[in-house]
Amino acid sequence: LKQGLASHVPKARASEVNSKMVKSKFVTQSDLKIGLIGDEDTVTGMLLAGVGHVDGQGKKNFLVVDSKVHVKDIQEKFEELTTRKDISMIFITQDSAELIRKSVDEYFTSGQVVPSVLEIPSKDTPYDPRKDSVMQRVAFFMPGAMAQMGIEAEGSSFKETIVQEKGGGKLFKSVAFSKRPPKDLQACSSRLR
């Protein structure tokens, strides 16, 4: 249709018609991508599964972390992925997340939901749910969940703070953590009741 229309229009207006018919691209749910930061084996597996994307400017949605990559590069990639509008989820291996733990924790405390950041295990490092921010939230809202999985919360360095806030005329208590849940999650949840 575009070629037919352009052939019936004088040459001076043909380029004008072509430029008006080009649609601008909007990012939709089907265009959203997964970001990935991890070791070579994890990234390679995910790329083979179709997660990888390189745009026309050479911008990648993944980073292979090895001994040659500086912590600053990992942090910059994490910040880039968290600010991109076409990224809906970020997978980061737990050992890579440990290298930039401050940035990961700051992102979680910012309250931002999209993109979601999920810490995943790598081939070389076993998964430790006590370090995972998502599992820390699960432990907070479901105090017995970690114990049911056979994971002790001991050794955690979470600082508990009880804050009274006024909301809608009612006083209620909320608990804020500086880093990790307290050792005694049951005591913490019983104080909120």
C-alpha cells in the first residue's frame, strides 16, 4: 500500500507520505526483556534459552562476570538495567549480588517493583536464602517459613526498629529493618499484634 500510494504522488511529496506512514514503536509487555548478571555458565545457559538481546547501538541486557570484570562495571550494569524501561526482571547470581550488595539492598529499600530483581544460584556457589532479599521478605511476613525449610535465621545481623506511625487517625506499629530480619522473628511479629 505504501509503495502504491507513493507511486501515485508526485516525487516531491513521496518522501513526505512515506515519513507520515511510519509508526513510532511503543514498548508493550511483549517487548519487555529480562536482564542478566552472572558467571559465564549461567549467562551462556540463559542466552541459549533466548534471554539475550543486543540492540542496534550495541547495548546488551546481560553481563558476564569473571575475574577481569571490576565491581564498578557490575554496579554500573545493575544501575543501567534497573533504570531501563524495557527490562521487567533482572536475574543476578548470588555471588555477583554479594559484590554489589549495597546497591542491591538500596534498590530493594527504594520500593521499586519493576524491574523485579531475583537472586539465583550459580554453578559454583550454592544458594543461600538468608542473603536473598525476597526470602528475607518472606521470612518477615511468614516467620515460620524459613524454619519449615530447615533454614535457621541465626547469624543474621538485622536491626529491628519498631516505629509508630499515624495513618488515617489510627496509630499502628510497623517494623523496619536496616538489613536483615531479626534472629527472633516470632517475637517481632507478636509485638505487632
